[in-house]
Amino acid sequence: MAEVITMPRLSDTMTDGKVAKWHKKVGDAVKEGDILAEIETDKAVQDFESEFNGTLLFIGTDEGGSSPVDSVLAIIGNQGEDISALIGGKTQATVSEKVEEKSSTETPSASTQEIPAGVEVITMPRLSDTMTEGKVAKWHFKVGDTVKEGDVLAEIETDKAVQDFESEVNGTLLYTSVGEGEASPVDTVLAIIGPAGTDVSGFTSGGTKKTESKTAPEKPTENGSATGNTPTQTATNSSTERLAISPLAKKMAEDKGIDVHSLKGSGENGRIIRKDIENYQPSAATSAKQEVSTSVAAPAQVAMNFVQGEDSETPNSQVRNIIAKRLSESKFTAPHYYLIVEINMDKAIEARKEINSLPNTKISFNDMVIKATAMALRKHPQVNSTWKEDKIIHHGNINVGVAVAIPDGLVVPVLKNADQMNYNQISAGVKDMAGRAKSKGLKANEMEGSTFSVSNLGMFGIETFTSIINQPNSAILSVGAIVEKPIVKNGQIVVGNTMKLSLACDHRVVDGATGAQFLQTLRTYLEQPLSLLL
């Protein structure tokens, strides 16, 4: 029986959704857990998984088109099933026409020749809502290598992050359109996969034969793996081959360091699917084990070797170009002003010692600042707002972006609903995302949707600094180092521990008095940690 798939409500403010990309075409077989499409909401682009097995019989919204929430997006059922009654008068001919168009939609725009049987054209994917082109940071396979479904084909650098791009088909890599370090627009031909020896030169502008002649197809070795596959890949595959798990869920688990053997799948026959990974909550013990590797400060820009008398150049990465563009826009469009306050951290230091004395618990001062900030935003929603030309949007969720330095510059992963998280959850979330940020493992949707940002340079001994607002936020908090120095307490000079906070505000949204009141509340929460419980 056919199942009608409606446009999902992927955010609390979403009224309609745009199909950024279809991962399946009419006539394709679909399994539960497969990514059906990428849906662009008012906040991010999110993968939308199928919850059913069957054949994709109908698509209600084409790529680039929008439709309201709960309207018909697609229909999945048995191959050949009559669905005319379900699609508002559209006949089965609609489906047949789309099936007939399948091969033509896969053909590169530069050619009108038919694609040989079994050949799949892979296009540059749209991995974020603002992405217009992608740069191939690294190819994991060479022309001639055998590729399996789920293998990481390449690392694609977008305007926000570097993401692994998986193959969705089995075959031999016949053609790559760009080399490592080169870029191409979204939806243009990236690669071609098909049976070994297939001639695809007729629709690749003559560029395939030369590439193929350099690298002959590599035959599997005696142990059954192609020479392009590393021992690590083989070990990973063998550890999960007996599990029923979707390719996306498997990759998400690898990125987050989750042991999939400890999970119970909610899909058909216990299959592990995306939502099982998303709903996974790391235990306190797991967080403690990660402390050593993730508590180290993120690296700054890649160190350059100085050679006397020699100038050198470094090509700008996509990430660096976007940082330059967005920070310039923020600085020149948002009227910044700055408020600085000094916090007595003596009680916070004692509170942290007591908290960390609990079993399997290890939190940082940055975790305490994030928690206090999220709670202060509850009391001062004007600071948790966004400027629009004709209105100010007051956000109903408190999503704190945490600035993380990477060799290419800076990324801001987001803790969603940080005010509802406890210290352990904040600590685990920050360590997980910071670790993956350094290894370029963050997904685009993990860096979207922030309503306020925090930047901390205290680990470098910086006592005070100011930051540029991370738009569309209206404020950013800069956190300095805790310094031991003489302070006046009850009329006496004593040794104390202080920390300076700097708040950069967009004066279009946050007035000086509002920003000052926010800092007063934040100071209370940090100087009197027990007040967070009230």
C-alpha cells in the first residue's frame, strides 16, 4: 500500500520547506533510513530520511521548489502501483514520465549523448543553505578504484566546513571533473561511477580517456579489498558488517565516536537509523574518557616557517573567504558597542571543585560560563534577538554558539537549547563538537541556528578582548583568563581570582542599559553559583 510523505515541520517556525536536493528519483528503490531529500527550512538545510521501504512513485516538489508544511512531498509504494487517487488528479502518466526522464536528468549539461547502462553521474552536492560552489579538499579514491555504497568518495569544503561526501552507488570511479584544491559550482558534474572499462569520454568533453589511461582499474587483492582501501577502512567495515545500519547513521556514529554496537535501532528489524544517532546521549563516563583529547585548546592558524628575505603566499580556503566576508559585513553593518565587567570567581572555583569531585564528572570554567549565559538570556530575551529591516525577531530557543579555532580560521558550532542542559551535557556537547571541528568533521546544520555566541581566549592567558558579532546574533560574549590578584573585600585587601567579560552588542537591537542588565545577571550567576538553582 502506498504511503504519502508530507513536507515535515523541521523547526518550530517553519511554515514551508524548499527541496534543496532529491537523493532519489522516481522509480528508485527506497529503504527505511535512506536519505530521501535535503529540505531547506527557515534555519538550515536538513537531511530527510525515509521511514518506509518501497519504490519512489511520485515527487510533489521539484528541486528548488517550495511547498507548505504537511502538503504532499512524495509517495512511496510498490512498483507499478496506481496512485492517481492520492495525487489530486495527477495520473499515473506523471510517474511514468518522470521514470522516463531518469536517464536524461543524470546526463551532464555539457553533453546530449546517452549515458551508458549502469553509469551514475555524481554532481557537486549542496551541503549548506548558502553554498554556491564546493572545493574538493581531498579525493579518497582515484580514477580506476572500486567504490562501494557508503564509501567516503571525497572531502568537500563548503563555505562553512569540510564534510565527507559518500558514494550512493557501487562501481568503478571512471571520471573526476576537478582535482584536489579545485572548486566547481553546485549541481555540476563532480564524478562518474560505473562498470570498469566503460567509455564515458563522449559526455565529459574528452577529458576522461587521458585520466583513465594514467590510472588503470585496480583489481582486488587476495583478501578481497581494493588497494585503494586502507586497513583502517577494512577494520571499520568488519566491525559493523553484521549490524543493520543505514549509511548515514553509520557515518554520523563514526563522526561522533559512538559505538554502534551499544545502540538499539528503532528502524525495521532493529535497523539503526539517523534518529537513533541524533537521540544518543553520551554518558558521564564517556565524557570523562574524552577529556584528555578534547580539553586541549584548539590550534590557531597553521604556523608558517619564516625564511629571511623570502615572501610567501597561502591561497585562501573557502572557510577563510567566508570568514572575511561575514565578519566584514557584521562590522560594517551592525553598530557595535562594548561593555566590560570584572567577575569575582572565588565561589565559582570552589563550586567547580565540588562538582568535579563527583564520580565521572569533569567540567570546565567555560562550561560554567555557557550555562550561566544561557540562564541569563532567559531573563533578558532582548539580547537573544535578531535584527531584520522591518522587525526584531525574539527567539524562542536559546542556542549558544561556541567559537572554536581551527587551522583555517574559526567555526561556531551550536549548543541547541543550552538553557535546558546541565553541566555534564554542556561539557560533553562542547568537547564533542570542538573535537570534530578540529578534524573537520562538523556538519553544516551543527553550525546554524545560534542566537548568541561565546568566545573564550582565557586558555591563552588573554585577560580581556572584544569580538565581532556573529550575525544574525545581536551580541557576543568574550571571556578572558582567570587572574589571581589583590582585591578589596569587606574593606580589606586580600588575594582573589577575577575574570573579565566583554559584551559586544548591536545597538540596533540591544540598548546600553539592556546590555548592562544582562551582564549584571550574568555576574550574579557566576559570583553566586547557587543562584542558578533558584
